[in-house]
Amino acid sequence: MEHQEQEMYEHYQFHADPGQKPLRIDRFLVVRIENASRNKIQEAAQAGFILVNETPVKPNYKVKPGDEVRVMMSQPPREIEIIPEDIPLDIVHEDESLIVVNKPAGLVVHPGYGNYTGTLVNALAYHFRDLPMFKDNTDPRPGLIHRIDKNTSGLLVIAKTETAKVKLAAQFADHTSQRTYQAIIWGSPKTEEGTITGHIGRSLKNRKVMTVFPEGEYGKHAVTHYKVLQHYDYVSLIECKLETGRTHQIRAHMKHIGHPIFNDNEYGGDRILKGTTFTKYKQFVRNCFQVCPRQALHAKTLGFKHPESGEMMCFNSDLPHDMSQLLERWTNYLQNRINK
């Protein structure tokens, strides 16, 4: 049989930082490629699909400063076609340059692994089907400046023009935009106000979650400022201001200081972490989990300079019903304890 050369397609490309410490290629890539396991990366390396400086390497290759790492495969990367879908949008503000929406919990922001339809981007593609930016149905993130997790609710700004996208993206990159979140956490922090600093990167044990690396050996620099707004004995309502915007930043940082977000099933908040051992209390908490069946985190305020006028735009959204109901439950529980 005549040998046919197999065409290779580039799926990922990374450049090792000048300060990169020697690190196995499989460990280097597992924190950079979403939804990839070390086993899959090792298999790709064994098959000759991982190149460093244009040369195939084995899984035990140690990445060095300045290395160019490329992941090549025999099939082209999956192209995600954006299908416009008539999904209702909670529009807070809209003009010729941008739109601000209040995203409900449960709505994924953009298509990706496991979520190719039913996302906010599919809704935007329908809403803006006549705008040039949203006519390219192969761009999975048209107009997106930032994102929030599927089960986090709250405010997002989306650009409607390329100029607006560039100018807004610069504000988020320079940390001149203003964002505050409110969260219900387990327990009470040692101080009423504080700052959490610690690099955040993908967990080496579980690719679906992020981990804080306080020594900075992995991940990216991340800073979260928090303030306690109200204590409810075993839980607290806090406000968080982001100095950086890393994936799962608040969720990972709060777990790191021992106060996971209430009912956050990926960061340990879906267990009873504070309180009594009484059966009635346990049932009360289980009922609370049903009232707010997701992490109790809401992107409450958003501020930025308008990309055209330069005017400061500030938006605020009320806590969604599930979080408000959760706080009401804890208020009543606390009041009942006082009255006994």
C-alpha cells in the first residue's frame, strides 16, 4: 500500500515564559488545555502529536524558558457553528455600541465542550442577527469581553462593534473596569474586610476546578477583596471586588481561606460545614440547598467607560430570587434561635 503523508492540524500553541521552571510537558499542558487529562496528553505525546520547537517530544520532556509548544492532531479542530436561538434576554441597557444583560443562573455564556447550543451567545446571535459581528457563525465568542460561570448570575457587557470590543477589552485587561459580586459563604471570615492573594490555576488532580497556588508555582496572579455585609450565625453575606479576573476566582479564593460559597458543589460548599449536629438543623440546610440549587454567587455591579463617549457607565442588579429566599430562610432561622 502506498504510504500517504497524514496532514496535521495545529490545535494549541503555547510559549513558555522566560521564568518557566523545568516542568514535565504533560504537567505543563494539563493546566493550559481545558478538559484534557494527563493520560490523554501522554497518549498524544507518545503518538508524536506534541512538538516543542518543531520537534516531537515524549511525556517526560521538561519544558524550558522560551520553548514553543504545539499540539498537533490528524483531524482539524472542531468548528463550532453558532446557531441563533430565540432565548429571552434580560437587557439592562443597550445602545449602538454595547449591551448589558443580567444573566440568569444556569445559562452558559458561550459554546464549548459539552455546551454547543442554548448559550448566551446563541441568544445574542439571534438578537443581533443583522449585525456584522454576529453574522460569522464560526466565532464562538462574538462581542464577549468577559464571562461568568454557568451557575453564577449577574451582569455582563457585550460589544456590538469591533471598536467597542477592543476598547472595552482594554479596560478589563488594565483592571480599570469595576465589578463587585455578592456571595453567601459558609462561616465568618476572621476579619470583616480583607484581601485574598494567591495564584490560581487548574487543579493538577481535577481538571474541572481551579486551585490556589500560594507560592506562585502554577497559575496566574489573582487578588480578591472582600467585605462582610451580614452575619447569619453559620453563613455570611459578603461583597467581593475583583482586582483580577481569573476563572472561578472568587470560588477558589473563598475555599482557600476556609469559607466555600454556599452550595458550590465543585468547591465543597454543598456540604454542611458549619452549625449543629441536630437533625432539624441538617434538614433546614438541606431545604436551603433546594431553595438555591447552585453556588450562591451573583455579579451585582458593573462599571466601565463607554467606548465611544468616554462616559462612566455604572449598573446594579438585585440579588436573584433564589439568593434572596436563601437569606430570608437564614434570617428566620436566626430569629427563631434568638426567641427560644
